[in-house]
Amino acid sequence: MTPRLRGVFVVACAVLTFSALSACSNDGRGRATTTTTSTTLPPAPRVLVLGDSNLFESGAEVDAALRDAGFEPTSRGVPSYGLKDLDDYWLVELPALLEPDPDVVVVGLGTNDTGSGEDVARFPDRLDRMMEEIGDRPVVWITHVDDRPAAPASAGRAINAAIRAAPDRWPNLTVLDFTLVMANDPTILSADTLHFTPSGRLVYAQKIAEAVTAVHQD
């Protein structure tokens, strides 16, 4: 290679931008050639998380855990709400919440449906109606406490049983049985035996991220 051509080769390599991974080579005839590889990454899978006061209080932890797992979360936690508010709230809000087309939907509703025998009895039907609205996306549905303070006897167990039975009708639904997690770690629940401690919020968030990762990989 002549001195003049070597100078052309060096300049050609120097002017490459840093927006892509590039390599310079000599094609054997004194000319500089480049190979460029795009560094554009695909968008992160989207996750929609719906819940009650426990999600409202744990929203920051849940969002952080999902982002750490490689997802882009949207959370909607509404204190005191459950499937008892299906017609007045959730079915009204869901079209807009589903508009970004989430890859996975997480639902943490049911605890506030234990306040009356009628709400407990109607829970399976309301769950089916919500699943119809969500469509065929993968869904993670979370169980909660068996015994809720001031609730009718066995109401919490009936709600959790209805959630655990739902995959028989909805193969795209996976149950995150947080009831069992809480039973094995008494530090998760605060003194009211309903809401989470600071460490419990972290456990809740991590279990959600693990469950979403598992269903998204299937």
C-alpha cells in the first residue's frame, strides 16, 4: 500500500460515527471497507398490573422489580376496589389500559370482594367477564389472605379457591399463590394482617416479576 493510500485508509476509519458498531479493513487493493452492525434494541415487553390498596402501596416496588426483569410496567392500584367494582370501574377503564397491548396482565383483585356473601358468590362470574375483556393475553392472578378481618367466615378461602379454579376455564391464566408465600413468611403482613410491611412489599414485587417472567417465556 502506498503512503497516500494508507492515509486514505486511516481517515476512512476515523470518520465512522459512534452510533453503530463498525470495523474497517483493507480489501487487498488499498481501499477501506466497513462492516456495520445495528445496535437498536427491541422495545421491552409491556406488563399491565391491576390491583387494590396492596398494589397502590407497593407500586414503586412492583414497577422497579418488573423493570429490573426487563419489562415496561403500567400499574393501576385502587384502594378498596375489587371485582365488585367491575361494571362501574374496571370495564370502563380496561379498554384504555389495554390500548398499548400489554404482553402480560397481572391482576391482584379479590380481597375486597369478601365483604358480603353476594360478592363472594358472584366472584367467579365477574372473573370470567374480566378475563373476556382482557382477551387471550397471558394473565397472572394473585391470591391473598384466607382470613380477612371483619369478613364473613371462609369468605377469603372461597375467593382464593375461585382464583385457583379459574385456569380450568382460562388456560391463559396462571395463579400466583401468594397465600402460600405469606403463610411461610409472617414478616410479609403488617399488624392488620391485610397489608404488607416494607419488606413484604419487596417480596410481593419480586414474586410478581418472577411470575411474569415465567409466563412470558412460555
